[in-house]
Amino acid sequence: MPEFSITPDALSAEQLTKYLKASGALGDGRVVSAQQKIIGTGKMGDNARFTLCYEGDQETEHGRAPDTLIAKFPAADEHARAMAGAHGAYYNEVMFYRELAASTSMRTPKIYGSELSDDRSSFLLLMEDMAPAEPGNNLLGESREHASLALGQVAKLAAAFYDDASLEDRDYVVSAARDDGGAFAQSLMEQCWSGFVDRFGHGLTPQCIAFGEHYVGNVCHFVTRYQGPKTLIHGDFRSENILFTSGQAATVDWQTVSESSALADAAYFLGGSVSAEDRRLWEHDLIIEYHRSLGEEGVEIPFQECWEQYREYSMHGLMIIVLGASFSSADERSDRMFLTLIQRHLQHCVDVNAAEFLP
């Protein structure tokens, strides 16, 4: 067992005091009680909001100790926890916050404490509570305002690590193209696709299913085709991993950090977090905005090249949704979400003719 708390009930006031003091967020006082409540709908980890009561001095040179914080734990669901640990999801997220978050101006929560077990199957993150900001809902289509905010934020991430060769030295930044040319990913997709269609095919058009089959047979080609400058991507940049409040957005859930095209996160967000009807209306103008934001951050890519990468990386979400659904326990809410997302992503691929980028 790890030497740190991996469930909300196990995280004590004494432990919270230790973490807050070590991070410089608490002065000479101490946490005397903490009330917790499970929040969110994540599949790979469980989140709880802790409301803290203190005794003594809460002030530091950085301000007052937080009244609330968010604690993130391994998934209670054994299947999801085993998958997340085996695929490095917990390790990836802890290391992103430890080593990379400070290098980008993208808004992410402050971290008060982080732990990781030796076998990387358990972790603990204590982070800033960004309420009243709330996550989006992937069962609904995001607004134009939220889409613009999200793309403005992810442009900051893409620019901060654009063409950064040091990403290759970080074992938690996944690159299937570099690791094995996508062979393992293609093998998994080929194993999972038929069962996925059995489960969700009733909600897909024949055209979308045909595109999916074409993609599954060419995952290796998709993974290795683009040879231009790459950057750090969130990898699962969808509305439920983004906290929105008036005029602001912050990004959480960094378990899928990868190296890819600077358009991958933008294409994934518009393809899955916006309704197909709104995406068709907004996508060209939003990619113009995104292109402008990259330029303001110092990354100059010709617009037509941006647009072509956007079209190609409409396929980015397919593997995430198919494997995510295949390796997590079914429930009514998550099944509705996976169906909504695969409908949108496959239709996105069809609409922008992503097949042009496959053999």
C-alpha cells in the first residue's frame, strides 16, 4: 500500500496541514477539521472538495490559506484504476504539474501537494479549488464564447512547447510515433473496434462507421504521417476537463499529456465539445482566431497549414473515445457521453474529409 491517502475518508486534517505548510500555503496555523464531498464525473480518477477549518495563523507571504481545495485520488472503480495505472495516466498527471505546468501561461490550478506510488498505480494531488468556475458538460454542445476561451488557452500551451526537443526526454510525454510507430495503438483499436460498434453502432450512420473502419485499419499511418514541428498537447482537451467562469477558462485532468501537432487539441475540442451544427458554423472563424493566438504567442504557422492540420487531427479523438469506452466500466451517463462524442468526432472527420490523409 502507498504511504499516502488514496481515498477521501483517509485524508486527515493533520495530513492536510502538512501539505499546506510544505507548499507555503499555510502559516503557523493548522487544519483542525475538513469536510469532503465527491465532485465531478471523471472515469480515471475521483475528485473531492475539502472545506477546511483552521486554528491559528492562516496568513503567509503569498496570502491566506485556502478555505477549500480539491483532492484527486485514483479511481474507486478497480477496472479504471488498473487501466490508468498500467497506461501511466497517474504518473503523467503528477509529472506534468511537477515539471511542466510552470512553463506555460495556460491557466492551471495551483498544486499544494502531490504523491505517486513506486509502481505508479496510485497517486494524490491537492490542488486549488477554482470555484465558482465549473466544468463544461460533454452531453451539451459548448457555446461560441466557451469555445473561443478554450482555444485561446490551448494556444498558450501549444506555443510554450512548440518544436521543443526536450519533450523527447520526458517519459511521461507520450509519442506513439516515436515509441513504436503506432503499432500497439493499431493493435488495440483492431481488438476493440468491433465490440465498440456492437455497443454504439446503433447511433452511428453507415458513412461514419465506414470512416471508422478505414481509420482503424490505418492507425499507424495516422500516427506517423505528420512530420512537422510538434508540441505538448493535453490529449483529452474537452469541455469536462475545462473549468469555465466569466471570461476565463482553466484546464485540469492532465493524464494524457502527449507530443503532437499544434492543432490536435483544438481539433479535438471543436470536434467533440461543440455540436456538429455549431462546429460547422464556427470552425473556420475559430481556427482563424486560434491561428492569430499562436502568432501572438510567437508561433508563426501559415494559416492554410493550420487548417490542413486541423482537418487531419479531426481524427485525434477517435482512439481516445473508442479505447476509453472499451476499457472503462459501463454506466448510463458515461455511455451517453461516449456515444455523443463518437457521433461528433466521426462526423467531424467526414465533414472535413479527413480520409484525404489516409491511404
